[in-house]
Amino acid sequence: MSETPVTPISETEEPSSSERLRSAAGVDPNAETVMVTKRGGSLLVPDVVLSCGQYTNVGQKRKQNQDSLLTIQAVRVNLSQSIPLGLFVVADGMGGHAAGEVASGLVVSTLARRSQSLFQLFADGVLTDNEIDAWIRTAVEAANRAVMDERAAKGTDMGSTLVLVVIGDTTAHIAHVGDSRAYRESLDGELERLTVDHSLVEQLVLAKQITPAQARTHKRRNIVYRTMGEKENIDIEVRTVDLSPGDRILLCSDGLNSMIEDAHIAAIVHESPSLMDAARRLVDAANQAGGEDNITAVVAEIAPL
């Protein structure tokens, strides 16, 4: 579970431009507005900037870190209009004998290579929501094949979870496999889960046989029924979510949400002065609660310029 596959993390970060707004539930009335073409229509939205913070830690009980993460961001400016695009990924590897970090590393490296076509369309100004969704499906399928091929070549049981978000303009495109999660927190601090775990305990929670609190300590909480590299025809769930300036998107491995409740997560994300600080505080809180697994958090935000 080497740290190598994980994208290097900057030690410093400029405070997010929405910090001054975190105590209010509205959008800055003085924010510049531009016409942004989205899904074939025109929508009046504030000009926004996309930023992120990320942090990963081995935890208190594991010897190696099998989590990997990836963040890639770009901005295209045309006719004084600033349009951001970001790709954010968390992958949680599994499998013994150094197999887990290999699997999660293959996931992020494959997605990184595949991102060239996505960002080329963006640079050319022809990237649409449908093309983003199609790219996600193709790229995730390629990452799945990469893990499956390595698994067959090495004769191991390696696999990985995946949670991925592409943020373009003010829309988040989300895909996930396994029990790594995506959340959205609004400017007023309301936290919303955007993914449903592909796990046994999640099914028990949905069936109201156990509570979310019981799921965190359930003896079968580690059973995941959908993983990267397990089979050729992987089910890929993609959804889109409209974002408002000041919204924060959190991606995390289960080492975070299995240790602290969603209410605690919400408070940390809402109260943190910067995105890097939010990621670090989340990981620290999970470690203070026991740190039973590797812990990774990526926090992205769109904010008014």
C-alpha cells in the first residue's frame, strides 16, 4: 500500500474565494454574471472559479496506504468568460500482498491518461454534458480492464473502489463503483450524499434492518459487491447534479465515513477556512476516532470570482 500512486499534495493553498460567504446562505450579489451555454440552452450564472484540496493518510491500524487519488483542473477563458473543468478521483484498493495499491494506482493512472481527450474537447470549446458522460463510461471501462488484466497476469484478487466527479461549468458528473462516496455540501452547511454504497451493509440500511450507525461497526461492513477489476462488464452509474456557487463536493474512501458520522463531516467541511484545511481536518477526525483504515478526502468547490 505504497504512497506512490497518490497524487502529490501541496502543503499550501490560497483560501477559497467563497470563505467570506460561508456564514451566509446566498450568492454574492456583486458577483459578475455571464451567459453560459449548457445542455443546449442559456443559463444566467455567476462567473465561477473551481478549486480543491486533498489529503490522504495510512490511518492508525494499516501498515500501507492502498488509497490513491487524482485531481486535474483547467480553466478556459473566452470573451472574458471564465469556464472551469475539473476531474477528481478517489480509489480505495483491496487485496493482499501489495495488490491493493497496485489496483487503485492503475485506476488513477488509466483515468489520468484518458483525461487528455476530455480536456482537449474542453480546450476546443466543444465539450458537452453528453460527451462528459460518454467519456466517463469509456474511461471507467478502460480502468476496469486495466485492473482486470493485471489481476489475471499476477493471479491475485486485487480490486479497487472508485468515486469520480467531473465538474464542468456548474454541473457535477458523478460515477462510482464500490463504497467510496461523494457528498455535496451547500453554502448553508447542508450535506447531501450523492452516491449509494455497493455494499452489503448499505443494502441492510436501505431495507431498514440496521441503522447507519450500526453499519459502521457491523461485522460484514467490508463486503462490497461491485469493484473495479472483478468482471469485464462493469455496471457504471453516472448522475449529474447542478451546483450553486459556494457548493463543496467531497470525495472520500470509506476510511473516513466509517469512522465519523455525516453530521460531523458536514460540520468540518462547513467550518474549515480553506479546502486543504477541510481535507486535513476530515482525515484527522477519522484518525482520532480510531483510524481503522486508510483515509482519503478530496474537497472541491465552485465559488464566485
